[in-house]
Amino acid sequence: MAKWGLKSISIRSNDIILDIGCGGGQNVFNFAKKIEEGKIYGIDYSKVSVEMSKKKNKKFIQSGVVEIRHGSVSSLPFPENTFDLVTGFETYYFWPDLVNDLKGILKVLKPSGALLLVNEAFKCEEESLRKRNEKWSTLGNFPIHTPQEIHQFLEEAGFTHIQLVVEKNQKYFLATGRKF
């Protein structure tokens, strides 16, 4: 899913990137392999995930390319206009206040910076996929939304140039938005 989502954006060697909900650190690791002059930050609410991500990215942390922090999307510990790209893979479901959290992300993005959200679970009409997504939503006790609802949330938060893409087999969904 992450590989599919990352095809929708380009990463420059000097980008400064934030991965929200960095989990075990695989996406941070993949970003770090592409960065020469930039920096990758990962943040996660789970202390266990932070430690896993630090372990996965140890060599990049030691070289100064990666920094992993414990924290929440609701109070991002970064100055305004810091990031070229902010990503969230399967994480928005757990954000406490989606629109306000998106507004916080918008603040830390540089002008013309982008947000990429990639999700497996979303509301849709295709029956087998709908049942799968509703099952995960119920088991995990998290909300899912239609792509149109995500568009509305992004717009309400102040993002522009919003794009929505549903993978052709209806397995994944991504949303991008920009700060201008």
C-alpha cells in the first residue's frame, strides 16, 4: 500500500519530510534512502512504535538524516513552515480531532508543501471491500470515511489542490493536498 501511495508524489534529495504515525519506521527508512541533503522526521503517539522506529532507522539517526520523536498529531512539536512533505499511512483514523489536526499539519508545511494520506480502510459501495473495511473499523474502534468526506475535511482545514485516488481494485485510497 505504501509503495502504491508513494508513486503519487516525487521526493527531492533535499526535502524535509514528516511521517505522522511512523509506527515501526519502514516508511521513514524508505524516505531516508532517497534523501541526501534533507531530513526525515517520524512522530508517533506510541512509545513502543517510537522505539521500534528508532531501532529500524538507527544508522540514519546516527548520520543525522532521521529524527524520531514521541508525540501527537494534535500538538506537533515543530515550527511553522518546516516541511516539504507530511505523510500519514493508515493513521488518520486515530487522530483525535481530524480537522484541527489537519490544520496543525497545514501550519508546519512550507508554502507549496504537500500532505499525503494513504489508507486501506475507507467507506465505499463495493460490497466485499465495504465489509472488510467495516470489520477493521469495528475491531479497531476507529472511524472510516468516504474519499469525498476526506476531501471535505482537507478543504475545511485549508488545503488546496486536493486530489483523491482510489486504487483500481478498490483496495487502497489516497488523498493529497497542498498549502498555498
